[in-house]
Amino acid sequence: MTATALSAARLADRIYDAIPITQLAFLKLLGLLEIELTDEVRTASVTVGTRSRLLLNPGFVEKMCPDDQDLVMLVLHELNHVLLGHTRIYETPTPARNFVFDAVINAHLCRSMPSPECTALFRRLYRADVFPEAILRPPENWRAGQETWALTGAALEAHQALYGSRSGNRREDLSATYAELFELLEKAVQEGAPGLPGAEGQGGGLDFDQSRLLGNHGDRTGDPHGDRDADLEADPDVLAAVRQIVAQWPALETCSGRDQGVDPSEFRLTPGQARAQAVQIIRAALMRVADRAAGADGPLLPSAAMAPGVLPYRTRPDRRAEVRAAFGVTQLLYGTRILTTSTDRLSRVHLYLDVSGSMNQVLPLIYGSLLPLQDRIHEKVHLFSTGVRDVTSARLASGAVLTDGGTDIACVTGHLIDHGVRRAVIITDGFVGPIPPGHLAQLRKRRVALEAVLTDGGMDAFAHELNARATTLPDLSTLGGSR
């Protein structure tokens, strides 16, 4: 065994020995990666191509990761870039995006493992009183009594959104969506953090050395050899492991295991303007599963059909009329079939909407695109993460979101069975975990009609299992807002 291989093996032992028992899902993924020491990355990187590797810079590890917990946090930071789908959310890296992604991941990990030993790496790398790097670490005395919030203004607001409380001494864990963090960061950069070392004041821009961020932020995959995201499909084992973890881990909050999420929370978003193409795709999915039911209260649907009728002249051969005419009997009306139009009323369709952390970026636009379709949707919309929670049309219009952050499709399939739902549309990004075999058998036996509407880049594996047609939305951010 070479010296390099021996060192890599020792590092692997340190990682496996130190990862907490609550992170068993990461151990499974880590077991699929080949650990390699290289100077080609500054800190660490994960490649997800045909040869999936965890790349570690030996000099950085020796200097900045003296304890095993430091090494674990470094590795978990890199895995989270893959697991949280950052390369899917924003394909073009920018300094602001790289900074926000690292801020989200660091806060995520610190909340998951808040002990001083686990947060030491971030506290060692970044100063607590220098903007903007202070946002990449918890404040001084975090969760040890009285936090010392060194930043001010918008910078303080962004820091507290990640780590703290805005309620005096009362602990209140907060979180923020990526969009909110980008907005807070932009505002913080514009205002600066007056009176603090490193603050550039008004309009100073993001004055931060990008090389101090963990990982390789110059390439979409973090691979110095240039592998691409598309290669992820070539390694189904890694892809499956990623799906399992993404399905249960929200963007900021902690979640350990498939049966756990964070405490249910409610927040409000501002519904975006309806995207015409999105409305069209969702409407088509609703129409395909809707039933023409007697007494239904859904939309009216014009229909045309041939029906029996009479006319004062013949439009087709009529042997009876010919016989009568031969006996001198005059016939005034002749049987025929005529085209008639009518209207049927469609049933409203049950809608299940994924509100997990991985959907944060698109939820406002999806909410906006559902508003024109409320007459086609069941009076209660089923929001799901690791549980199903119903909101009325009015609450949907107001932007109400009820979520516990993770995702588990089992709560949807169980709800379909328990409530006897026969027709439904599911809107999700597809990172939803496995379907219980018992649920699959019951749904197939009942012949439940299902449609799946996936967000851009979503996974359709669960839809195939459910025998559901899957339609993919375009990138909503690029579409016009007309209905």
C-alpha cells in the first residue's frame, strides 16, 4: 500500500469513526465514494460522475482539521452541495450564490450538530466580527447562554435568520429560503456593516475572497477534471443514495432518519404571477384525471354527441317509410341522428403539493399558477412534506405553507388510501423517497388515476411506480407572467 493510499485509508477511518449515529444515511453514501488525496482542490470536493470520488486536500486537512469532528464537518459540507441540489437550482455559479450556498450548508450542519466540537471548523475558518465572513459561522457563545451578535443592520438580520433569535432571550430558531437569503445578503452588501473590520460600507460589493469558501465553487460538479452533472445518471447507486437523503433533509432544518422531520411550521409566501405555460400544463393534468360526475361542482365542459332525432325529410335509407309511401301513406317526419351539444360538469381533482425545503425556490410561482385553477381543484389542497396538511383555497391564495421540511411520498400514498381518493395530481420535484410496497398494491388494486407534474429537473421514478403519467414544468423563472 502506498503512503498516499495509506493516508487516505486513515482519513476514511477518522471519518467513519466520527460521523454520528444519526447520520447513517451519509455513511451509506460515503461508502460509495472513493476517497482520494489531491492538491488539485483547495479544500475538498465531491465528484458524481462514472467514478464517484471524495477529493481532500491533505495540506488543508492537516492544518484546519486537527480533530475528527473537523474532518466530518468538512466532508458533510461537501456532500450537502450534492444532496441539496445546488447545481440543479442555479447552474451558473456567482460569488453571491456560492456564498449563500455555503452559508446555508454551514448553518444547516451547525443546527444538526451544535456542539462546540462540531462547529469548531467554521469558527476556526471565519471571524465572528468581520462582514461578510461572519455569516458563514455561528456567533460567539452560540447556544451557550448569551450570543454575541457582532453584525448590524441587514447583515445582522441575515445572520439571525440562519442562527438565532429575534425575540430577546427567548430561543426561537428561524430559517430562511434561498430567495430570502439572497435578498438579505444583497441588502447587507449594499449597506455594509458600519464600524466593523472588513466592512466596505455603502455599495462595496461582496468583498470576500472566494478561495476561503469550502469546496470547489468554480465548476458545476466540483470536479477539477471536468465531469458533468449528466454523468450522475451513470452511477445509479450514488444517485439512489442521494435521492434517499434529499427526500428527508430540508434546506436548513435538521432531520435525522426517514421517519423524522422538524417540528411542523407555518409560514407565508407571496404567490408569484401565474405562468401561462405552467397553468396550461397543470390544467391539462387535472383534466386528464377529472371525472364527469353527476352532481359534480367542478368546471363546465362543452361536449358534442350524435343523438336520435327527427326531420321532415329523409337523410338516410328508411325501408319502413318506402313501404308506407307505396301504400299511399304520407309520412311527415323521418328518423335520423343529429349532432347535439351539451355541457358536462367535471369533478374537482385532489391536488397534492410538495412543500419540502427543496421546493422553496419554485413554490411562489407554483402557488401563483394554481390560483386560476381553483375551480378545478378540490376545496382542500393537500400540502405534503413528511405529513399531509390541508389548506383551503383562501389560505392557498394567501400564501400559507405548512411544512416540516423533509419529504416522504408514503404520507401521500397513505392519504390516498385512507381517504378513498380515486383521482389526484401530485406536484413535486420527485425527490420523495420510496413508496411502501403495501401502498403500491392497494393503489393498483383500486385503479387510482394519478398524474404527476414535476418541476424542472425533477425525478419521475416514483411516478412510474404509481403508473402515473409525468409531465415536467419548464424553468418557471424564465417564463412570462401572463395567464
